[in-house]
Amino acid sequence: MDRDLAAALADDLDAFIRLHDREADAELLAALQAAGFPDSLALPPAGAAGAQAYAALRQALAALGHPVGGAALDRLAADYAGIYLTHRCGASPYESVWVDDDHLTCQQPMFELRQRYAAAGLRVADQRRRYDDHLVCQLQYLRARLLAADADWADLTVFMDEHLGYWLGQFAERVTQFGDTDFYAGVAQVTYVWVERCREVLDEIHGLPRPPRDVVTARVRRKMALDKAEVAPIKFMPGAQGPSW
């Protein structure tokens, strides 16, 4: 991949990482509005669904007004908490919850991703704050590998097919259905269509087509079954016991 393109994609990911990392504040929203986000992203939408997602987020940003007032910020903060922190929307930012039959956190994807990060010389800074399979961590990993001098594009597509790209669509749909603001619904949907488009770009440049969904599902289930056979699951449900997200 051309270094300029990789850098542009990394810049896009910086925006997504910030949006999912913590609640939006007035400064961030003003910057997004001034930049014409999401049309300012390096990857334009592909297809009708992508265009619709970009348009919806553009309209949601405009509807917040300028500058964004206190009541709107409070509503966005509450929605962010409901999605990412309290599990009110049932839209977990953790991959394990989406692929585990019992919808538990801290399952096989967390350990597999931890090993993947370590192989690239990376680690989650504070695993008490968030686990390795969190959406933000996966976006950070994708950004790092796009910029890496030793990037293994085939291996990166495996990550996108079996991890980030496998569950992100479900997360986005759940946020759209049960979230309280058009803004965070738009953020989730645009993140998803962007990741899908990025995966298409890797195929176009490096000739790495995505396997059919059922093939990927079989791989994921096989890994989960092997893990269940070897390791007893950690009995933890978000909000039920111990620290929350």
C-alpha cells in the first residue's frame, strides 16, 4: 500500500478512535462540524448504504447546532455511557460478547488479540480500563499495522475478517436501534461502512478477497469451541458483578 494512502487511512482512524474512546465534547464537535465530517474522511462512502450512513451522520452533526449547547452535550454524554459503559443499549464494544454463545466478556478473542498485539510489539496500556478486544483497541491496532514498515497485508485481512469486521456491523445495528442520539448511531454506522471500505481497498490493492461470511463464521466458531474445551470461561457479565466497562 502506498505510504500516503496508509497515512490518510490512519488519519481517518484517529477520528474514529477519539469518537469511540470517550464522550464527545464541544471542542470535538466544533472541529467535526468545521471539517465537514464525515465527508472529510479519506475514504468516501461506497454504495447506497455507505452514502446513507455518511449523510445521516452529517445531518446529525448539523442538527446539534453550533456551538453545541449544554443540554445537547448532556444527552450525548448519557448516550455514550449507555452504549459504552453501562450496557443499557446491549451494544457491547467488546468482541467477546458478540461471538460467545453466553455473551460473556474476556473470552477467546481477548486472548487471541492480546497475542496478536504482542507479536506486533503492541499492548493495551491499561487492561483494567478496557480489555484487548475492545473496539478502540482494535481500531488502534488497525491503525498501527497500516503504518507499519513490515505490514503483512494478508495477516491484516485475517484480523479484519475474523475480528473487527466480523462483529462491528452487529454493534452498529444495535446502537442504531437502541441508542438515544442520531449522532452516536451515525458514528457507529460510519465506522462500520468505513471499515468495510478499507477491507475492500486492501483487496483491490493486494488481491486479498474476503472469504464468504459462512466460511469466516465456521473459523470463528471452531476457535471458540476449542477454547471452551480447554479453558473454563470467566463468569462475568457487564454490570452484573465486578467493575463495569
